[in-house]
Amino acid sequence: MLTKKAYYAFQALTHLVEKYNEGPVLISEIAEERKIPLKFLENILLHLKNTGILDSKKGKGGGYFLKNSPSEIKIAKVFRLIDGPIAMLPCVSLYFYQRCENCNEKFCGLHDILVEVRDATLAIMENRTLADLILRDKNPVGGLVSPEM
Amino acid sequence: MLTKKAYYAFQALTHLVEKYNEGPVLISEIAEERKIPLKFLENILLHLKNTGILDSKKGKGGGYFLKNSPSEIKIAKVFRLIDGPIAMLPCVSLYFYQRCENCNEKFCGLHDILVEVRDATLAIMENRTLADLILRDKNPVGGLVSPEM
DNA sequence: AAAAAGTCTACCGGTTTGGTAGGGTGTTTA
DNA sequence: TAAACACCCTACCAAACCGGTAGACTTTTT
């Protein structure tokens, strides 16, 4: 499960994507609109800044904003920055790999299954970006093609 | 990430699958061979018994054993019994669903992505069973078909 | 200089995790 | 029938993590 920290991070990023190119956004605005505890959000945004996702401006007219285009930041990256490994065991992780002491990966059935899970998860998370977080109508009244038919 | 409890559970189950139809297996045997703290393992096996995966026999010649055939127990089930939800957010979970307060699922991009992740994960975990945990040779010297070619 | 707004350090209570201790209970066998 | 065997049950515990708070500090703008 995602931690609340990661959940809040994604909410805040969603907000910043919606306001992309509208200049810096106040922490307090995000906190209020997304119902995130202010001081907790401060930590999160600062962390996202220190890891290169966000940038900020102090003083009047300041706030936080995305450093790069939303479509350049993969969901997987954000996830790893906040919550760490995506894989379900260290011996299956690409970015946080650690050998497991008690089992031989070559003959561990669990290892196999969790590698599959990891790959299936990454196939999605590495191909979605912050741009995919924002509102799109999921049930358009008319279809895309031949809406009258 | 899996908790240690779940990891140990899968190790113990793997052991019991290997000894399936050889009668009850001692907790102490599993603990020793799989290097799992004995008293911790007791808890885990008892839990797996109480939830219907395992059965046990007391007294001399006793021990734990699988209640049903290994191929009848899905990996997803064991996972849920020990670690709970497979989904990454409560609002995306099938077995542990909870509405999220701050966002409208219909217009939440994160929700969409995590539903995809859930489905991809379940496609694997619901189609693998305890039988898939045991040793198979992953790199046979000869192929399955026309090994000489 | 004052106000605005992010930055930094520190702390803290509650829950979960990963165990440990020790006696209780049911079964088998000598 | 009693000893040995092996699981069962309750309770406890330390460390880590999670979610959040407090408050002073720095930088920027007006």
C-alpha cells in the first residue's frame, strides 16, 4: 500500500500539473484545496524539490512549481522517491536490490512470481507520467469516432 | 514490500509443498531448514491453520501439513491472509475497499493507474498457486523441443 | 523594514513489525 | 497411566515507521 505521504505527494503533484505554466503555487493553497495537513505537505514538497521534481520561489508571488513538463516525470520515479522499492522483495528490486540470505534465487519459485509482478507493475508505472494524473472524462457522452452511430 | 511474516509464510509453505503427502512436518524442522525464528513461525503456521490453509496434528508424529492440494491455493489468497490488501490504495482494493475522502474516483488519474496495476498484479497472483512455488529447473540444458537442434 | 513564503531542525505519540517467554492442552506410546 | 511429544494460547516487548506538529530561520519582494 502507498503511504499517506506518497498519496499526498501525488495529490499535490496533480494540483501542480493542473496549474502548470500558471506560475508558483502556494503550499497553503495546495494544502487547503487538497485537504492535506500544511506542515506535513511542507516536508513532502521540500523533499520533491530536493530530489529534482519541483522547484520553488520564496517571498511574495512565490510557491512551488514543476521543474519540468508533466509528461517528463514518470509515476514510477515519484513512487520510488517517496515510498522506495516498487518490487515486493529486495531480491526482486531493480533499484533497491539486496540478495536474500535464505534462498537461492535460481531455485525460488516465489522469486519468479514476484519478478513477473514487478515487470507487470513497471510496464504500467514506467509508461505513465504526471500528465496522466489530470482529469479526463472517462465516459464521454459521445464516442471519439462516429459519435452518432 | 512483503512483510517478513509473509515472506516466512511463503518459505514455510514451500517447504510443506515439497513434503506434501509425506505426513505432518515439525515446526522445528521448518524453522531449522528455512532459518525462521521458531516462535515466530509457530504464530504464522497457527494463523495459516486458523484461516484454513493448513491443518495440524499434535503429539508424537504430529506437525503441520497442507489441508488441500498445493494447486488449489492461490498465491493471492495467502498474500491477503498475511499482509492484507494487494492494491496500492484502499479505494482500488477489491477485498479491502474503502472510499477515499478527498478525491472523486471518477476523476482521479491516480485511481485509474492503480486500478491497472492491481489488475496486472492479480492476473499473475490469482493464476499462480502454491504448486508454483517449488523448484523447477529454469535453464534446462536441453530445450523442451528438439534439444539437439 | 516589513511582509511574504519557503527552509530547516527537532520532536512526538501511536501503530506496526518482528520477535520472545512460558505455561497450557491434546495425543501417542511405553 | 504417566511421560514424552508437539502444537496452542496469552502476554509481553523493543525498535522502527508513520503521520504529524512546532518553531525559529532565511530569502525575496515591496
